[in-house]
Amino acid sequence: MDTDSEVALERTHDPRVPRHVAIIMDGNGRWAKQRGLPRTAGHREGVKSVRAVVEESVRRGVETLTLFAFSSENWRRPRTEVNVLMELFMSALRSEAKRLHENQVRLRIIGERGAFPEKLQHRIAEAEALTADNTRLNLQVAANYGGRWDIVQAVRRLASEVQSGRLDPAQIDERRLAEHLSFPDLPEPDLFIRTGGEQRLSNFVLWQSAYSELYFSDVFWPDFGAAAYGQALDDYARRQRRFGLTGEQVEDRRPTLVDACVG
């Protein structure tokens, strides 16, 4: 971090609260199947969980929330389901953007949006512009996104700079590559949550989650409300993040909340 304000924020943030939470919202289809409903009913019900998790993030002091809404692989799903997902995306942007803005939430869509219908791209741009100056929570929605795509597009940008003579290949390191990923201006996810009982990363924020704490929940996304999310945050608060150090080293370096307040 470079600015004084960013350094101050780093010092005063409660380390028991993740600054950035990334969530794979899984289990919508299985939730619907258990109830004899079409898969699309699960997706519609899942919108309520998004609201609950956003509100709880604000309440608990999470700064950034990234939700995996639609992967680059999801285009292979049945056409009817993809159409419903696109319609849901449109309607959610229309109905939620004003609510997010009133609650000082900044919305950003990450992913290859060029594949979306022009009307949806326009709606995305409007929602992002409306909330651009909000600072209470950064809400990122990953749509037509893949972790490998993110790394590849970063490499392509670097290759273009090398080809044009603006960058020496010897200057390429982890920091330089990270600067070309989807959200270089935000902290990497501290906590990575997947609902629905599956235990895999599914090509979501692969580079950025190298040191994330993983949390897998058996709860299907439509039932993953504030209480279930709170359990994940509480579990994170009990963990010790070592980043290659020993537990003793972490304890020796850990500032107290009193120190943070004084600093």
C-alpha cells in the first residue's frame, strides 16, 4: 500500500474480520430439485441470500465482497437456464442498483462482459457509474469470469507491453502480473467461501486466492443467509494466518487492538 490513508486503514482494521470475502454461490439447482422445482427457481431464490450477505458484510466491517455469479464455463448449461440467468442479472441490476447506492455500496462487475447482450452491458455500465463513489462496501460480481481467463488476459497485456518496447521481460514479476488482473486496486481475498457442499475452487480468483482461508459449507446458497455467513466469519476469526511463518512468529508480530487504536 502506498498512500498514508491506506496504511492507516491497514493498521486499524480488526484482523479477526476479513477485509475481502470471495464466495462461490453454489447449490441453487440442487435446492430447487429437493423441492420439485425447476433449477431456475433456485437462482431466483438465491438473490435473497445475496442481499443478506451484503447487509451482513456491511454490519461486520467487511470491506470487499466478491460473488461468483456466472462462470465462463456456465455458457455450456441448458439454454433455458442461461437465458433465465441473464434475465435475473438484468432485473437484479435494475432493482438493486438504487438500493446499493442508498447504502453506500460500490458495485463492480468483473469478467469478460463483451459476450453479454448490448442491453446488459449498458445496464452494467449504468449501475457501476451510479455507485462509483460509494465507500461503505466494494461489491464485485464475477460474471463470465474464470480465474484462468483472468491470468491469461493479464499475460496478454504484459506481452503487448513487451512487444511495444514499453516493458523489459526481466521486469515481469508477481507484482507486475497482479497489476494486470481484474481488481489490482483491492486487497486479495482473505476468506474464500463455497456453499452447497462441494469442495473445489472451480476456476474462481485462482491467483488472488493463493493465501486465502478456505471455508466450505454444506448449506445450499438459497439458504445461506446472515446466520450461516456469520458462522463462516466467526470461523475465520479463530484462525491463525501464517503466510509461511511459524505460529510463534505470527504471535510475536501481531499488533493488539489497543496498539491499532493508538497508532
